[in-house]
Amino acid sequence: MTPPALKEIQIAHSPDSDDAFMFYGLATSKIKVAGYKFVHNLTDIETLNQRAHKDAFYDVTAISFHAYPYLQEKYALMSAGSSMGEGYGPMLVATRKIGTGKLKPSDLSKLRIAVPGTMTTAYLTLKLFAPEIQTHVVEFDKITAAVASGEYDAGLLIHEGQLTYGNDGLQKILDLGQWWRTETGLPLPLGGNAIKRSLGPEVMLTTAHAIRDSIQHGLENREQALQYAMQFARDLDPNLANRYVGMYVNERTIDMGDDGREAVRRILAMGYERGIIPIEAKVDFVG
């Protein structure tokens, strides 16, 4: 008798150490779900933001929270799998100190600033801080070199660059996670997982639980999960990779919590109210 076909779920996430750590359990079949097959696709986050908006190909996709209003008709958010800055986050760096004293939005008004994409939450947060800035999109892993060479006055760093910018002679002029915490008292919601609504409630919930279990497995088997994630760590030494993963994969990644959900709603509402996002977000969560 032929066994029933497996329900195939296409999952897309970025090729970064924190995402790899989250999906270690599923990618290595340490976490299995009867009747389901999970297929992993690795693509940079800005491409995932744009693709989910364009054709909704993947069943589950990592996205920047900034992108969610554009996708909300086809996708819901998951409570598991989010990356949040607990008083830290994407940072603006330069070769020199900018302004005098505490950085003000006006200090950035005449600078050329490299950003990793206009759909990233880092970009949204920077625009909330300084609405009038001039930005130029540069691939995220080329920003430090572009700033160090003088091509741009400052650069907005995401991913592991938040820990390694000093190696290129750069200095931090603004930590957006710190600024957001001061403004709102909330963690800074950066990215999460979105799941296609057309899968239906049962499949959506089963898939959300599988991803939650994969994150839990990684945290409970940290050494093995880190070893797997190191292949995506872009030459970070193991200690820095461990530190970076710890910043963005933790208990809040299993479930973002009520304040995490409030933070997502708050940043998207602020973006809409200030004219940065043209679509009002209607946020709902699965799992």
C-alpha cells in the first residue's frame, strides 16, 4: 500500500547564524512532524521581504516586521521565531563622531547614509528617529567597507556587523535599540516569521508549533546548534557567534510575549501615523 503523500511546507529564511540556530532542529530532522516535510530555502532578508510582497511563494518566510503591512492580506505573523533587541539593536556607525554631545536627528540631515534595504525594520526605526535623512541602499555585508572607505558618511548595520564594526575602524554613533527602549520602554521588534493564510488554520498552527519546537530544541542543545549555525556566521569566531546568537535567539524567540506583540503593533502604528508606511497594519499572530 502506498503511504500518503507528505504535506510539503516551503520555509524561507536568511543565511545567518541566528536563523540557522532557530531552524537547526527542523533542518537536521531532529524535530519531525508526522505527515509533514519541511523544505528550507536560504535568501537574504531584503529579498525575502520583496518576494513575499510580490508573489507569496513561500509557505513560511522570515520577514522584517516593517514589511508586514504590505503582506498582511496573504500572511499572518507567528508568535515564535522573532528577533528582538532588548535595549540594543541595529546601529548607525561612522568613521568619526557626528555632532556634539548626544546625537540629534538634525545631525544626520546632510549625511549620505548607507542602509541595508528600505523594507528592513532597521530602516523604519532610523526613519522614526530622523525622518529627513538621505539614505542609499547597499548590500548589508558591504556597508562597513563602504563607510570605512569614505563612500558614505554613515552606515546602518544589521546582523553580525553589530559586533564587528570596530575591526574596520568605525565607531557607533547611535544604537536604535537603545533609542527605542528610551522612547517606548519596549523591546525593538526586528524580524519574525510569517505564514501563509491559505494553508488553513490547522496547517498554520501545526507549522507554527514545529518552528517553536525547533527553536526550543536549539536552546536545549546549544553546543550542537551553534556548531551547525557556525557555517553561516560569516567568519565570526565561535565566541562572537555565540554572543550574537544569544542576542537574538532566546526565550523571547520561543514566544515574543505580550510586550513583544505590543512592540510590533506600536512600531507599525508609528510608521503609519508618521507617513513612513502607507498601509495601516492589522496585526494578528498564530501560535
